[in-house]
Amino acid sequence: MSRKTLIRGGTVLTLGTKTPNFVEADVLIDDGKIADVGPGLRARDAEVIDATNTIVMPGFVDSHRHVWKSLFRNLGDPAVGSTAATGAHYQPDDVYAATLIGLMGAIEAGITTVVDWSDIQIDETYTEAVLQAHVDARLRTVFVHAAPQWTESAQNDGSAIRGLVAANAANSGSLTTIAAGPCEPSTSNFDRVETDWALARELGLRIHVHAGSVKSAGGVIASISGRGMLGEDVTLVHCSNLDDKDLSAIASSGTRVSLTPSAEMAGGLGSPPIQQLIDHNIRPGLGVDNEQLAPGDLFAQMRALISVQHATLFDFKLAGKAGIPNLMSTREVIRHATIDGARVSGLGDVTGSLVPGKQADVVVLRTDRPNIYPINDPIGAVVWGMDTSNIDWVFVDGQALLRNGILEGNMDRARDLAISARNRVASASGLTVGASWGASQ
């Protein structure tokens, strides 16, 4: 017998291109998929959830996050607890703990899909640890296999990712997709980039790669486009320092873009190039990137992005420029956090909108809380007013992972593993974290 859930009586944001939003409607989930959306639905033998005073919408899609860095959340200073300082001290068990607590935090933030750019793939035991955490978290994920920065030579070895596809993909769970994370293109590594991307395509893997992270990056993407390498199977992350030729190449090739606004600004990459992307009709997804520097939810990323775009246009106006573009709307930015993020992640046909036939990745948001009550515009409330305290239910593949604000997973176990792993890695790295922080206040 199929699993049925009827979410009844909420304000429903389908966010589909051909499906309406509803002031009040029901969402029927059947066997892990969206079966129907509309008012007055009935379903025999379904679990009924009262969604009065809520907004029901697709779960958020985090299109770029280094989940293994979750052990050192919120440190702020990028030099403390950095990849260079801590990365070599992680053991597979530490990576498992970090990935599990990171993904559980994503669920609690209403995120139903995470692209995990896991650049700590020292050997297959690390890969197995990460994939097991993905399975245990029960989130929809894209596992991006990437070698650590401190073992640069490993990125030239195609055997690791070949072995992953051959041996581990079948064990990663039905909710996890495997992708490739080659090194960032630069003027000095075109041949290597060409080889790595060709291997990913031979194996049928999507390519997720950092781009435009340094000031000298302008023109690099246009150059690899000239080699015929860009395409819809490529997602470029950050793109902070690309020039007009690069962006034109991205737009004409259908290449995808992921922005991580908070981390980009806090980490010194500069403001996210949202207006330049809009000018080239490129619709990005949004991501968290690194919780050491950025909030772990997409409410913060939406607000950061829309605020940067508005500030950019107000600067244009103050400078007396003519032909100023339109301000980004809340309708546009919420799509960047959902359906655009799904497309950027290679999952546009799977998730990102409440359309019959898609997988039931759904979040139910409380509207009776004082931080957004009274509701004057539902989408505006989600983008400008809500935070993780509004998350009430989270479904992935039709399964409830958060009920009435409470995680279904074993949070005590996840916390214990995370604190043990954090303490061990911090000690090995010579870092002082945790309870001793108050001594310097």
C-alpha cells in the first residue's frame, strides 16, 4: 500500500512555472511524490496534517555547501579553524560526524536538498564515511567528490572517482546523486581542467567547480568556453571576479551558476555578482558554502542577495546613472532558493516546486509567530521576515524528517559525535574552541 499524506488548509506556494499559488489549498503526497495540489482534496487512508496558519512550499535547495566544515561553525575568523589549519587532521569518523550534524542542521532550516562539495576525499574511507552520513540524514543530496586542497596531486588521479562510480554509487542511497568537483580553472591549468572534465563526462557526472574566486580570474571562463567545455552539465560557484565575456559565455552555453552571498562577502570574495547575472539573463541557485563564515539557512542567503542587488541599484541612482534596472522582487529571489537551485544542482525535474509528479520535498512554515504576523504577502513574509523558528514540518521524498518543529533523527547521537570529533580535530590542530571561549571576553 502506498504512503499517503494530506497537508490540508495552508497557503500553498507551488513555485511552478505553470502552476498557481493558492491562498488556501491542500497538498496530497502519495508514495513519495506530489500527487495533487488544490482546494478540497480528499484521500483515503492518508495521514492528515492540519496546515492552518502555515505556508506550504517546496523545500529549499542549498546548491553549494562544504558540509564537512560544520564542526567549526560560527567561528567567524576565516584564519581560525580554516581548511589549511584543520583539514589534514580529520579522520573518516570525524568527517562522518561533521557531515551528519551539518545535514541535520540543514533539515531543521527547511532545506531538503544539499549539494555537498566534499573536498576532503583523501581516500575511499572518507568517501564511504560521507556517503553513510548522507544515507543516515535521509536528506536529498548531491555528493560532489573533490580532493583536498592540501593534496593537490590527488586531483590528477582519476582512479578515485572511477572507483566511486563503480563501487560506491550503488551504496550511496536513492536520495544521493554523485557529481565531480574538479579544481578551479585558471590560466595555468587549462589542459588539466580539460582532462578532468572529460573524465567526469565519460562517467556521466555533473561538474561542480569554483570559478572567479581571485581577482585575476577574468577571462578564464571565456577561454575554456572557447575550447567547447561549457554546457548545461556544469555548475560554476561564486563567479565573483568574472568579466563580461565570461558571463556571456556562461549565458550562451546554458552553464549554471551557484551563489553563496553571505560566505562570499564574509570570506573576501566580494559582493555576489547578482546584477551582472541578471543583465545576462542567468538565474542562479543559492548556497551556504561554509558555516564557519555564514548562516546555515537560505532565509539569510535570500535576504543577503536581494539586499545586495537593491544596494547596487541605489548606488547607480545616487551616481546619476540612467537606465537603472528593476529592483529584484521577492518572487524572483524565492525561486533562486528553490526551483532555480534545483536546476543548478541538476535536479530541476526532481524537486524545487510542488508540481504533481515531482518528488515530495516540502516544507511547512508557521505564519502565526510574531516575527511575521500579520501576513500581508506570503512570499514577502518568507523572504524578508521568516527564519528557522518558522519551520514546522519538513518532508523529503514524502517522509517527514521534522514534525511540529522536532527532528525525527537521533539528535543526541549526532550531537555527541560532533562534539567528540570537534574536540579531537581541534586538539590535533592546536585550536582552542568551545567552553574556553569566555576567558577572552
